[in-house]
Amino acid sequence: MAKKVLIVEDSESVGEALRMLIEFEGYQVIVAVTASSGRIMATAAQPDLIIMDVRLPDFSGIELTRELRTLPELSRTPILCVSSYVEDFETEARTAGCNDVFSKADFIESFRPTLKKYLGEDRLRH
């Protein structure tokens, strides 16, 4: 069974680009466009990895990360914070429980080794 990746991203174009890149590698992808829908999808789907935008329309991805870290079933799920403004929130994101912090451009460039690091699989396409 394919591992699941939840993307919480309010930009349709960025979310779609990430979805396509990650699905191509053989993973099941779920996309949420708000923090509220991300919370629901995370608790229902129990993803193996969460890619979290920081600036979301209803509340921040950092707030959602803090909330997810209080849930036993998601407390150890890797959460990667991704934003266009890394320098503005990196310390806060890590303190909230993000495992790693990326600019959107850096994440897209390094997504293969990043997926391998957090999902622990050698089956990624080359």
C-alpha cells in the first residue's frame, strides 16, 4: 500500500504541482486548501508525511502544527513547513513541531531526497 502524503496549501497551482511531483514518485496524495480542512484530513487519513504551508486563509500552518502535535496519532508524523517566507517564521515553525522548514522553491528542487529522508523508502523513481 502506498504511503500517504497530506499537502496543506492554499495556492491551487503550488498544491497541484506538489501533488503531481509526489504522485509521480508512487505516493498517495491528499490536498487540503485550508488549515481547518487540513486538520480534518490529517485526523481522518493518518498520513505518513504532512507538507504544511504556513500562510493559510483561516489560520496558520504553524498553529495547525501545534494542534496536530497534541494528538497521539499524529504526534510523530513528520511535518515539513513550506513557505515563500522562510526567514520570517523558521524558529517559530521548528518550536511548533515542524521537522524541517523549506522555501517553496528549495522544497521543489529537493523533494526526492526529502521524501526519501522522511518516508524512508528506496523506491523513488530516478
